[in-house]
Amino acid sequence: MRVHLTFLLEKVKSSFWLLPSAITFLLVGALVVLKDLRFTPGSNVFADLLFNNISLEDSRTILGSISTSVMTVVGVLFSIMIVVLQQASTQYNPRIVQNFTRSTIAQVVLGLYLGTFTYSLLLLSTLNDKRVPRLAMTFAIFLALSCLFLLIYYVYHVMKNLQSTQIIASITDEGIHTLKNLVVDNDEKKGSSPSTEEFPFSIDIRSSRRGYIQAVKWDKLRKNMKNIEWYAKYYVTPGFYVQEGECLVTLYGKVPWDKKYEDSILKTISIGEIRTNAQDPSFSIQKLVDIGLKATSPSINDPSTAIEALRGIDALLRQRFQKEINCLMGIDHGWVEMPYKSIETYIGLSYDQLIQFSSSHLPVLMIMEKQLEKLLERTTEEDIQNALLERIKKVRKHMDLTSKAT
């Protein structure tokens, strides 16, 4: 269930216009309430200061200035942001653009500016010769000042998050968060895999579109498979790319399956155009590897950034080593089998490309050697040890060649 909530939050964050639209509608709702409220200033100094007697002409001038200045700042600010994102994608990796567009701060800034513009424009249209809604006018001035201070904070936020260490830390934190949720969500009753011979009826469920598997909400099956003995064998997990018509799941059962059960399985799989972190911690590793590869390329030649990326990879692998992710889970009368990536696969994703393309950077190779040796000390499983020893051997080979060449 926690993975399902994580996926929903990921969808909300990935929708760049959802939060700004919500803030805009919220401010429009505030206008509807405030424009009809009356406040009669008395002897209270604070009330007199906030709700002073603003003339009609002054109100129109103020609201016009707010509307014009707010939209001017939005145009200039986000034009600059496009240039910044282009530079960041060139310097690090195009995939990190997602981290900026998913930024809650960026969405709040855009929402407040659009909301302030909409609020001021609508309030300007309601002004008449009878009276000036002083409470609504005071709130408009407050919004304008908030936009000013938020702009200063946003510039600081962007400059801070453009640093390589901050980008790598953000990607690492996302991956660790996804791994923790994935382990919790898989904490279901476990047992041996059922034999397909026990289930005389089966149906292949195929994809209706192409794209990335963004989430598999298999916990939803609990509602639709009550009192039925079943076994769902998934062939895909989040991060896989599937083509239209590709088999996603084979559903086994002791009774014939009808259309509603096929639809229930299909609803558990979310397919989209982009790859997300919601249930795919290996995507964070891929981003860090890409940053490391870019940093060690001849055009960039920044081994310090590559070493920072390796530290993020090490943190993710340590988290992956801590707990087992179950590929077989039991739900009531049924079983779900998922092809989650093994630790050996994570090791290969983390180091294979970096070992190959960082062979001329001795400091980077030394860091990889130390990390692999420390990971080797954390496991007693033979398969994992063999995978680590194989990478250590390759790293040392490249180190010897590099040392001789220099």
C-alpha cells in the first residue's frame, strides 16, 4: 500500500501544472469570499493600518501594477530557467531535468505567481464606484509582497540545487526512499512457489500500449480475487519498457477466467511515456551512473563529480544489501510472483559501465575498488560474492594498465 501511495505522490509531483492550478483556484476562491466581506476600522491601530481607506483610483492602479509586474517576472524567470535546465542537462545528464520539473518549490512559485495575477485581474474587474473591497485589496498587496520574497528564495533554491553534490544527494535520497517503501510493501506472507500444474486454467494478459512500466499495484488484487485460488506470474516490473501486445502477466486459476479478472490485473499495471522512481530504485542508480559517465568523459573531465556519484551509488547499494526484496508474495488465497532485480543485477548496473569508461581515471577506479571490497565484507552469499569479486578483478586490471601508462 505504501508503494501505491508513493506512486500517487510521484504522479502529483510529475504533473507540473497540477499544484499551480490548485493554488490558482484556491486564490480565486479566496477572492470570492473576501470581496463581499466588510470590515469597519475602529480604534485598533493594527486594523487601521491594514484596512485603510484606499480610493478607487488607487486600487485600480495598484492592481494593474501587480498584474503587469507579476506576469513580467514569470516570463523572465522561466525563460532563465530554460537556459539553466539546458546547461544542467548538458553538464550532468538529460534525465535530471525531471528533478527540476518535479520540484515542489518551482510549482509553488509558479502557482503563487499565476494565482496572484488571476486574483488581481478578477478583483480589478469587480471594482465599481459604490465601494472598494478593502479586505480583498489588502490580501492582494500581501500576495504581491509574498511573490517578491518567494522570488528571492527561489533564486537561492535554484542556485543551491544546481550544484553537483546537491543533485547527486537528491537522486540518492529518492532511490533510498523508494527502496525502503519497496521492502515494506513486499512484507507479505511468503512460501514456496505454487506449481502451475495445480491450476488447469490460465490466461495471458497483454499490454494495450507501449511505454515504461511505472508501477505495479498488485495489492489491489485483494479486493477483486476474494475466495478464489489464483496465481499471477508477472513478467515485468517497474522500469521495464514494453511494446503493445507484449505479454505482461499470466494468470493461473482453478476456474475459467472471464473479462473482469483480466481487467483487474491490467488495472494493477501503470504504463507511461517516461520512467519514474516510484517503484524503480534502479532508475536512481542509472541516473548516478550517467552522471559519473558524463563526468569522466573527455569533454567534461570532472573525476570529482564522478566520485560523488559513486558515493551515492554506494549508499543505494548498502540500502539494497540490508533487506531482501521478495519476488514471491502471498495475498489471501492467491500468489503474486514478480521478477524484481537481484542484488547481482544492481551490482552490474552500478559498476559495469563505470569500470569500462573510467579506465583512464585512477582516483575513480580506486574509489570503486574500496566500495566493492567493503560490500564484499557485508555478504556471505556465494553468488553475490562472485559478482563483487568479478568487478574487483576488472577494476584492478584497469588500475594496473593505467598505472603503467602513466
